[in-house]
Amino acid sequence: MTTSKNLTRIFSIVVLLLVFVNAGSAQKIGNQFFKDVDALLKDRVSNGLVNYKALKSDARLTSLIKQIGTADISSSDAKTKQAFYINAYNLHVINNVLKSYPTMSVLDEAGFFDAKKVKVANSSITLNELEKGRLLSKYNDARYHFVLVCGAVGCPPITNFAYTPANLEAQLEKQTKIALNNPSFIKHKHGGVELSEIFKWYAKDFGTSDANVIKYINKYSNKKISSTAAVSYYGYNWKLNDSSSSL
């Protein structure tokens, strides 16, 4: 006959086993993760375009997505967390594209950003929650908009290298300068300027008003915009950022 004392002992053993199982599945994020992301992107990204066709059979992406899902970053420093989340976002976008590839646009998949869940550091969240909850609201840095790539030609281009804790500040600065000096992204017109809709969708991250948006861009742009310039927005190009020859 099972006594209360025995039940308590059995329950304690089960709890300990669950703790050990969870501890075994969680992985600390270290330098090797960033090296592996870097190697994959160097092989499969060129000139801001992704070779989705080749990635479809690349086991390295599957392995990295698994690592992202079970990562333990609870004791990681802020730079490591930010670099991890940026890489996690970009790789999950690619992985989600591949689920319905070939496709012409991420918008062909309903709820791509705001309904479909991805696993990040043992949390099931949407891409929007990853972007806004884990990065923008936590660290309040508008430069993320120039490194988080939504899988579209209208985004700032995806890099062929990983974001790393040690180089994150320099990488954020560099990619922001590249974007804000790109005449296809910031379109200077006589008496005005046409901007990506990113500046409209995330206006509060750039200071809300047109004047503050211009001030932000002028911090990085070599070609300054007049504070009185008329601001307008051109349509976002959602075509897939695909380098594969099949599309």
C-alpha cells in the first residue's frame, strides 16, 4: 500500500527528473552560435538577397532554429541578448518563408508577422512580439529597424554576417548609416523627401513628428534634409528578397 510519505518521495523524484530534462534541453548561447549564424549567412546571402532555394535543403538552418528555440539567455548580458534576438528574428523570417516556398512575398502567408508563432528562448511568440517586446520596448533603439529584415525588398538589406555581442554597437551604426545614405531608401526630391513607410509605421521610435524624423535621418545621412522639407512616403515593396533563379 502506497503511503503518503512514499507519494511525497515519488513526487519529489519526478520534479527533479523534470528539472534535469529541462536543464539538458536548454542551451547557453555562446560564441559558437554566432559563428554558426555567420557561416550560414556568408554562404547563403549575397548583396542583400537570400538564396532560399539552397537554404531549403541546408541542415544548418534547421539546427540553428532548434538552438534558438531552446536557448537559455537568462544570465546573458544585454549585448548578447540583443545580438541573439536580432539573429533569431532574421533566421525565423527565412525559416518561415521556406515553409511555403516558392512564394513571391511574405504577405502571401496570412499572419506571417502577427499570428504565426515561433519558438525563441523557450517562449512561443510571434515575429512582431519578438521585434517589439524583446527588442524595441526593452532597449528603445530605433537602429533595430535597419537590421531586422522582414524578408522583403523594401526592407534594409539583410547582411551576410551575424550580429555579435562584441561588435553590435559598430554593426548597428554601420547598417543605419548604409540605409540612411541609400538613395533608394531615402529619396531626396526638390523641396521634399520621400521616405520608407517604416518611418510612418514606427513614427514614435523616430520622435513622432516629421521634424524629429528628419533630425534622426540627418544624424546619419551625408546629404542633409532641410528642416522645412515636405515629407511623404513611397509604397513599400513586399517582393521577396530572393536571389534564387527559380523566381
